[in-house]
Amino acid sequence: MTIPVSRVAAMPFFPLHEPPATGPQGQPLRRLNLNESPMPPSPGVIAAMAEAAGGAHRYPDGEAMALMQALSAKTGQPLDHLFVAAGSNELLAASAEIALDPGDGMVAPVPGFPTYAKLARQRGAVFTGVPVTAEGRLDIPAMLAAVTPQTRLMFVSSPHNPTGAVMTAAEIEALVLGLPPHVLLHFDEAYYEFGRAAGGPDALPLLARREGPWIATRTFSKAYGLAGARVGYGIAATPVLAQAIRKVRPNFSLNIMALAGAVTALSEEAELHALLESAATEQAYLAKGITELGFTPLTGAANFVAALKPEGAGDLQGALRERGIHVSGFDLGGRAALRITLGTRADHDAVLLTLREVLTANV
């Protein structure tokens, strides 16, 4: 069968190869490549989702009003500036839907979240990737310089995936004041809680200074441990922009179990703080361990550690995979780097032991 839309036919396809249930020779599988939480949902969240499952024969509240009200109380934002979706990925797509027509331009950092470039291709837009700095930080002057009269959408993320860099208040201010008003600014805060815990700025007051349109999106997948439930939310500059997002997202995309889990998770401050404290401890432990092995960790705050590989280290990602340890790799200005999701202490000890063995064997 011929695909009728040529831009879809031309898109690359990257199948999501799910790792096996266990590692080789029955070793534990350590899935440290998707930035999931190592901790399961709390008993309270699980109980709320289980109770909600009893009503699974009914459609969920399409307006997600209980969650919206909880988010309004949490963020201090009015209800008519908020919106929710099945994960923040759905909201990235909504921004592309409302901002891009074929031939329009999109600007985003590279390396960056692959969905940004994918959305440009889906919409028939022109993608302009702006390299991050050698330290893995967003190059705000270069991103502003990449904007043309045809640019309609810019994605930025803080903390940035895959480097973990957190934008400073000065960087956000330069971006919001320098970006022309004909461009929709999508501020991707998938790792928001980790950035704030590390001392990063609250972006919302700075975004509010912008004359042009902006959207900030967040997720329950990382700090709240609900990656499998798929819940995201966002804040828009105006009620009109928030309504545009709600118009284009699919009806009933948030199921009732996910809604119940998110509302409960949002109320459990102690559990959130415990996860963030554990993440900070494990991030420091893992960063110290790989530094001793010759890696150069990048400065950042998220639920992963990104680091430049030692010169001549070879295919460390493949060597780890052979031992049942899955991590991500990326290129930073011609230097190979690894991104390792924070897991348990046992996960990190296994990573460090394997890397030590492989690097020693290559000497």
C-alpha cells in the first residue's frame, strides 16, 4: 500500500525494541536508557488507580477537572491557563499542530529530545537544529540568531535532555525578551522537579514577561514515577492559547486510572521529596564513580547522569548492553557521551563494575 502523504513516507522509522525481561544468562535487566523512575508508585497511588479501575467501563472526565483543580492549587495558575494530556509528548505534538503549517520553520537544540525533529517532519516544516555548547548548555544567542521570518515554533528544555543542563534566570530572560513575537516558545520542563530541587529558577515569572506566545509543559513520568500511566500537563501564556491546545489534543486520551493516580501523586509531597533526595544522592555517587574511570560528567540536574566518554574508550554502550545494562549514547560536538538513567545503588554499582572491566581490558 502506498502512503498518501509523502512527508510521512519519507520519515525515518525507529522501532522501539523492548529489552528482554532479563539480562544475559539470567542476570538482572538494568533499563537505564529511558529516564524512568527506579521507584514504583506509592501504595496510595496504586490504591487510587486500582479503585478507579472499577469504573473502566465509563469514559473518563474529558476535562480532567479533578486533576486540573489540583494542578491549579499546586502551581498557582488559573484553570483557564492549564491543560492536561496523555504525557507531555502529546503536548509537544499539540504545539506543532497549532503552530506549524508545511514550509514553516522550527528551531530546537541538538542534541535534544528526538521528538522535536520528528514533529517538524510530520508537519512538513523545516527543522533547524542549533548545537548546544561544548558544556552541553543551550546556546541562546545562536538559537535566537537561527530564527527567521518563517520560524513559527521554538522548543527549549530545562533541564535539557540529554545533557541535563539547567537554564539560568539570565538565559531564560534573554530568550523570552529576544525571541520575536511571531514564534511560539515551547518551554519543555519534563525534568522540572529535579531542576528546582537543584536550585534552578522558576521559569514561569520569567516566561510571563514575554510579549509573544509561550507554553510550558511538565510530566508525571519522571519525579512522580508514572511513566507507564502517561500523564502530562502544561501552562499557557493566555486562556486562548490553552484552549487551542485543548482543541487539538485527542478526546479522552487520559484514562481514569491515570487521572486518579496523578491526583493522588500530586498530594504526596513526602514521597516526591524522598525521590528527589535519593536522586541527588545517587547522581553524586554515579558521577563520582565514572569520573574516577576517566569520564567527564556534564553539569546538570535531572534523573540521569550525562558524561563524555574517555578518549579511545570504544563501544561502551554495546559492552554494557551485552551485560544486560541499557544506557543511551549521544554526540556532543564530536565527542561521544553516555546518558545513564539514575537507578538503584545496585544498578550503579553494576554499571561502574562493568565499565571498569571493559576499560581495563581495552588498555
